[in-house]
Amino acid sequence: MIVPLDIIIFLVLIIAAVLAINVKDLLAAVALLAGYSLFASLLFAGVNAVDVSLVEAALGAGLTGVLFIGAILATSRHSTAKRNLRRRWTMLPLIAAFIGLMLFASTGLPDRGDPEAPAHQGVSRTYLSQSLEDTETPNVVTSLLADYRSQDTLGETLVIVTAALAAMLVLVRREGDDEDDTRGSDPGGDTSGEARGTTDDEQESGRDPYADEREGGRR
Amino acid sequence: MTLIADIIIGIGMFFIVVSTLALLIMPDLYTRAHAVAKSETLGLLLVFLGLFFRPELDGPSVGRLVAVLVFSLVANPTAVHALVRASSRSGALPWTVIDQEIADAELGTAQERYDAVDDPVVSEATGGPSEEDPR
Amino acid sequence: MTALLELFLARYIYLFVLVLLAIGLYGVLAKTDLVKKVIGLTIFSTAIYLFFIEGSLQEGGTAPVIDERGSDPALYVDPLPHLLILTAIVVGVGVVGVALALLVRLYRTHGTLDEDVIAARLAGREVADDGDTPEDRG
Amino acid sequence: MMTGAYPSVVVRVVGALLSPFILLFGLYIVAHGHYGPGGGFAGGGFLAVAAILPRVTLPESLAYKLVPVHFGPLMGGVGMLLFLLCGLVPMFFGGMFLDYGAVEIAGIAASRMRYLGILVVEIGVGLAVFGAMVTIFDVLMDRSET
């Protein structure tokens, strides 16, 4: 991998992550998140992790975005949550402490691309040299996934199916299940509940951000 | 052979760079989308055309390249079309050059003009004569 | 100076990954919008994937698909982290799906995704009437 | 909402045109995992995209006839069951759980047997991921049936 290109992609990743966290329009945040995943998949391809790159591009960048957009259209497009400054200032030292700890721990890690790193001395050498005669499969990741470590894969597949069933269990409306949809229009004591209507109308919800952009373009 | 391939790929990369520059310096969404839809598709086409002249190309690679080329030629303009259509329905106005004095003179009626321009777009999108929504 | 540059080139992955981890952690901890929390979670986990995959790199290694050069382990990168991260990405998508289902359910019940508002409302209800709180199950 | 016919004929035609090819590409990815990048997880993702693309572009009656709502949980269960059965078969031949090399069929070497076992496992994983993703999408779109 060419190192300057690597660094540029990392800078793009950082910018996309900061914007995705900070932008008000949630659909824009999801678009930035998909771009973040796509550049991460480029980085995976750069270090010869082709299988991971393919999965990240298909599932991480594609399907995650679709799921996010579906959920945002089902709820509310604009992030109207008020800033909680007290919480931010209590969290920042915590994050700084975490990063400092990690930085201290990373001094014990091997250099980048070191062939003598301890992680490479283990069982994966056996996998690489034995895969072709054991399973007739040139792609070692596939033979690892479905043969040498297939119990791991069995567990992961079970997790995926369980996640789908859990989502069904949480969200499917059943008969006689009418406590939904009444609480949303509840004229309760809070103020921000009324500010967030359902946004099936594109014209109303789209007017404000584009008006800002148009003013910026005319100046 | 390799020289021809390099020249064609270079021209294609020129178009991609130009479209990226246009994406950065163009003033509004419509001109940016125009740059992406036309110039970048042409650049991609030229890059793939140059790859066909590379000497290390074999049979399966040609098939894959053609498949990727057809996919991107179909999908890229469609995505831009959907994007521009959605933004037009949301009421994004195209960029126009206006003089500062005229702008100051018209400042009082800006909201009125915004509504006047906005309404035809909305009515066309929701119930106009060119409507093709089957629902 | 050159020693510093060499140190940077050998270690810059850890630096960038730590910055991404910090951004993701900030999104999870400091934002009150729940969708932003899920976005922060995704950023955090993708940074972890990057760290893991960069650890699998070996100088002079190519993609772990055995070709005519033979099956000498020094010719290929380490395939084991690829397997682990491959399954972790798919599980991450499943986790995001369940989290979004919970968010939609919360929105149906409370009409908002602001964490502070929901927490205050839940606390208020609990004080007001103890037993019958159907929204607790949401 | 997101599902239903997209009100532009270009997007509808391209969506209808592309989704069978994406389906084919997903099947290729699932089956080609032995020789290149790919396998059950990525292929299942592409299959799920091929099922979701008609739902967001084509009319609902057509899209939900192509891939019905109950297909998601069904395919998830079928894939999981295929994986489990593939793991159980070697136990009847005296092998361990998921040790396909222990299966003895005349004329097929043990390494070839493991090759075929990998193929069956990949297909099971692909079906499970496809079913799970389609199910999560349908549930978020409020289209699931109990």
C-alpha cells in the first residue's frame, strides 16, 4: 500500500466521522456514514484483505445505509435533541483518559507489517500451508470460515438469525396491542415531543436545509 | 499497445479529475449533479476502454470488465437522476446570478418570490400533467 | 527527525485508529439523540475492524488466495483476522438492525428519540404511578 | 415511506432491470468463494439487496409477489437448518460435529468431501444472511406478518 494514499484515506475517514456525528440532518449523517464505510473498505482492500473488503462494501456500506434510512423515515428526519452541555463536559475527560490509556498500550504493539509479529507465528501458518491439500480450496479465508473454524461460523449465523427474530419480536404489531401510536400524540408535559412530527411529507421537511444552501450559493 | 492503454486511461482520469473539481467549485446541486452524471461517467468509460488494451488481459477479466462497465453506465446516471429529482421535489432552486443592488431592491419580496417559484415545482411533482405515479 | 518520521510510518495506524475510536466514543457517550448514538457505535466498530485488519499485514504478503507460487506462509498475509472481522461485520449489521428496531419502537411509544426526554418521562411516570407502565416494555 | 413504486419511470425501469443481475451476482459470489473473494456472508448480502431493490422501486403488489414477506424468516430458518444438518451428517459416519472429511462415499476423496462440505455450508450461510437481512428490512418498513 502506498503510504501517502493510506494517510489521505485516513484523513477522509476522520472528516466523514466528525461530520456524521455533528450534522443535524440525519439522512445526511447516514450518507456520510455510508461514505465512511466505503472508504474503510478501500483501506481493507489496500492491505490485501479482499474478503473483508467485499463484505464491508456490500453489508457495511450498502445494507446498513438502507436499514438506517428505513428507520429514519419511520421516525423523524431532523435531530432535534437539545445539547446536553453538562454531559459533554463530563464525558470529554473520560474519552481523553481512554485514549491516553490506549496510546500507552499501543507502545507495546509491533510495528506495521512486521513479519515477526507474535500474532503471525501461531496457527495461521499451518492453515496457509495445509489448506490446499486438506480441502482443495485456494481461498484460505473460505476454508477457515467453513471448515477449520466452522463452529465459530455456526455461532455467528445463529446470531444473525436471532437478530432478525429479535427485531421481529420488538416491532411487529400484534392483535389487541393498542398502546402504540397513542403515546406519540400524547399532549404530555414535554415540549420536544410536539416538535417532531412524522415526516412523510418531503416538501415541508426539506425546505429548511435547502433554503440555507441556496442562500449560501447566491452570496 | 501499453502506450495506447496509458493514453486512454490518462484522458479518462483527466475527465474524472475535472468532474471532481466541478463537484467542489460549482455553486449549486444541479450543476454539481450534471458534472458527476456526465463527466465522470465518460471518465469511467475511458478508463475501462484503456484497460481493454492492457496486454495482461485474459478472457474472464474481459467479461468482468464489461459487466462492471455496464453496471456503472446504467447505475450512475440513474442514481444522479433520482437524487436531482428528489431535491427538485424538496424545493431546491437552481443557482442564478443576481446583482447586489437588484437583490437589495428585491429583498422585501424575497419570500413571496420563493413561494411563487416553489409552487409550480410542488404542483408538478404531486399532481401535474406529467404525473406518472401509478398509485 | 528521520527517526521520528520512521516512528510515525511504523505507528501511524494506531494514531488514526485512536482518533476514530475517540470520535465514535464521543458519539456514543455525549450525544443525546439515539440515532446519533447508533451512528457513533458503527464508527467505533469500524475503527476496531481497521485496527484488527491492519494487524494482519505482513511485508511482502499478498491476498490469502493460494496461487501457483505455492503455499509458503511467508508469501501471504495472515488470514485469521480476516475471518474474525468478516463475521464481526455481519454481526455488526445485525446489531444495527436490532438497535434500529428498538429505536422505532421507542419512537412509537414516546414520540421522541431524545434520550434525556425519555429518561425524564420514565422517571416521572414511575414516581406518579408505580405498577402499570406499559411504555416500560417498549 | 420508502417502499412502493418510485414516481419516476427511469428509476423503476432500471430497478427492474438490475435486480435479476444482482441476484445472479449474489449467487456467483456464494458459489465462487472457493477461488476468490466472497462466500456466504457477502453473497447473502447481495441476495438481500436483490430482494430489497424491487421493494423500493417497483409497485408493492409486484415487489411483494416476487419475494414475499414470509420468505425472509423462512430462508433464515432453512439456511440455519442446512448448516446444522451438514454438521450432523459426519456424526453418522463416526466423525466429529462439522468434520465433513469423515463422510465416506465411494469414489470421493476426503479432501473433495471437505470441498463439497464447504460449498453446502456457504449456501446455508448465504440463505441465512439473506433471510435475516430481508426480515429486518421488512420489520423496519412495518410490512411483516405475524
